[in-house]
Amino acid sequence: MFRYQSQFNVHQTKNKTKNMILRISQEIKPYNTHTHTHTMIRSSACNKLFMSPTTSSPLVPCCSSIAWNFNPPPSLFSSSSSPTLSSKANFLSCAHTKTLGIEEEEEAIIEKSSTSSELVEFPLLNEEYRACTIPWRDPSDDPSVPAPTELSWINLLLNTIPSYKERAETDSSVPDAANRAEIFAKRYAEILEDLKKDPASHGVPLDIRLLCRLREQVLREVGFRDIFKKVKEEENLKAISLFENVVRLNDAIEDEGERLENLVRGIFAGNVFDLGSIELAEAFSRDGMSFSSACEKLVARPWIIDDLDTFKMKWRKKKWKKVIIFVDNSGADIILGILPFVRELLRRGSKVVLAANDLPSINDVTYLELIEIISKLRDEEGCLIGVSTSNLLIANSGNDLPVIDLTRVSQEVAYHASDADLVILEGMGRGIETNLYAQFKCDSLKIGMVKHVEVAEFLGSRMYDCVIKYNEATGS
């Protein structure tokens, strides 16, 4: 199987970046918010989600106007521009189903340290797979000299440091947050500057996965586990209050193709809620978010990759039995974009698996947060505005980054993929920056918005252009 091989000698040098990170623990007293070997599940919201609407037993398969008072910048959308489970938590894994009583469920323990869980390859991948979409250098380039594309992406990450530092400073869950935020900013900048001087210093190929992982690692080593937690909670509450209205408007569209297009546009509009983009982060900080305005101001079709008409044609003729969706952001993205689309799939008879991050990264939704969101949206009969959620599963993807390498997913997600016939990768990180050209043994859909200049330049697109790429199953 083809894999992206390093041109550099991994054993050539001791990892400079690792040494930088290790120095952090020498400067501050460790504050380990990241370690969470055992998490007790006691919340009534989780209990509600796992309860069958017709029985007192948990659902065994369950793994684990529209306005927000925000006016986007006028030019923003213009056309010019498995977990390892304890014996008490086996009900969370479809590979180890077990019916528990309510009291036992409340005591369920999830051993969810992603660092100790074995990650496996997503079984629906075709043989030739490379996670990262954009090549940053040619094989013939001098590994000790940064390529222009590498420099561009390193600078992109450098420019995000002030906004991350500001978020970290206000994290009330972390003692001495301001000082720790300063240490994070300094250390991550040092790492990036070191990579600019010598891209081979880390000993592995330089790509977007590495830069994101280094950022998350430094944040966690300093003591920050989820610096976007507060804003995620705020935006989730706003989006939940609008969910019913969004669904009702979709349901009012009688033509099946038109309704699908409206749902797809909703996914794009929701995907605007991305605090990994500097311009969007500033807009959110300044004004909030308007879902209806985002829908109305999407760039005009045809989009840079526009398979919507093909997908609509397949939608009319084909009903997928099982769909796995790798989801992206909290707030409008998951609640007003993805979940109305999921509801439509459920209504058509599909089983749907939502695969969400194990650990927090930017404002991406985690699988535990998604469980909470669904529990708040379901009614007492277990329905999302009249549609049963009995075929809706929540899974831990095993991922902890805004991008994803599908050779490293949870055993839980790999198990669910055994009978899936449609895989959807949503968002710029999962569906464009990584996996845009990935081929699968089943049908696939990549859908997201272009929010980085570097991605727009690679695709030859407008900023805030849209990508919907549909592929039928390829050979095994």
C-alpha cells in the first residue's frame, strides 16, 4: 500500500521540537487537564440519549426567521472574491453490545485516553491513499531548505497565534492562564520559526497535520485542554434555539432535489463557523453569526468543485443503507448544517453514524459534546422534529485535530464502516486540506468551504468558494 514516505532520516537528529516542548515542564508546574483515563458518565443528558423511546433500556447501538445578530463582512461571500472500553461501558460499542439497566448505565466508565487506544486504518480506503491534499514540496527539493509553500503555511499558523493566545488567556478553568498563554505563544512561535529555518528538523515530512499537532501538543503540555469551550457552548445554545425553524423551512420544500440543494447550502453556511480562520474568528468576535445571511451570501454556482447536480441525481435514484459522516465544527455547522441533512437521511431510511473528535481542537465538536447536543434536540419520543433517531449513532473517531489521516481512526469507526455504502467528510480540514482526492470502496462525498488563501490558491478558487465532490465506489 502506498504511503507518504519521509525523505528525511528520522534518526538523524534528536527531535528539536520535542526538546522545546519538554522545556515547558521545566518552566511551569504541570497542570494536566488533558489526562482523563476514566470519565464518569452521570449526566441526565447522556442518560436521555441512550434511552429507547419505547423501553427503559438504553439504545445499545449508540456508541458513544433564522438569525444570530451578525452581519458578515460585505465581501465575505461575494462572488468576486475504539476507545478502549471498560466492562461497564460496553454498551457504547457496537462491537461489544450489552444491555444495561439505568442505574448501571449511570455508573458506566469510559476509558477514553486516545493516546493509549490503538488506532487502525479506515477499512473503506482504496490502496493508494495520501492524507494531505496539497503537496508542499517536490521530491527533488533540498530537505534542509524550506519550500515556498511550506513557508506560506508556516506563516499561516504563525498568524493564528495571537488569537489562540487571547482565547487561552480567558480560560478560567486553568490557573495562571495568562502566563501559560504567553508561554504557549512563545514556544509555538519558536517551533514554527525553527521549522522555517530547517523544515527537516522535526524528522518527519512537514505538512498541515504536523503543524496542527504541534500546536495542540504545546497547548496541552502547558495546561490548556479546550480553550474554545466557552464559545462552543454559547454558539451551540444559539444554534439549538434555531434548529426547529431551519428544519421546518427545509420540510416546506416539496421538490426532493430542491430540498437537497437547500440542505447542502445549509451545510456550507454552517461551515462558516470556523475559528481556525483568522478573518472569520475576528468576525465572530466582533459581530456573532447569522445563519440566514450566510445562506444567502454563498458564492454563486458553479463552485470550484461542483458535483451537486450529480449528487442530486444519485439522491433521487439511490438510498444508501448506512452513511458515515466525519463532522467538523460546533455551533451552526453541526446543528444547523449537518443535523438537518442527517435528519433527511434518517427519514429516507439510512442508518447514520456521526464520527466526531475524541479530544478538543479549535471549535471542532467532540463526540461527548455531540451526545449532549443530540440529547437536547431529541424530544421525549426520541425524535428530531418528527423523525426517529433510532438509526442515529454517535462514534468517537479517535481524532484530535482539525484535519484527519484516515489510516488512524478508532476501532469503533472502523467497525461501523464494515457495511457503510457512503462516507462523507465535511469541512475544509477533513474534506479539502486532507482527503479531497481520497478514493473509497464505497460512494463518497467531500463537502466544505474554502477559508484559507493557501487552499484557494491551490484550487484556483475564490475565497469562501464551495467544494462538493461526489465519487462513486471504486475498485477494492
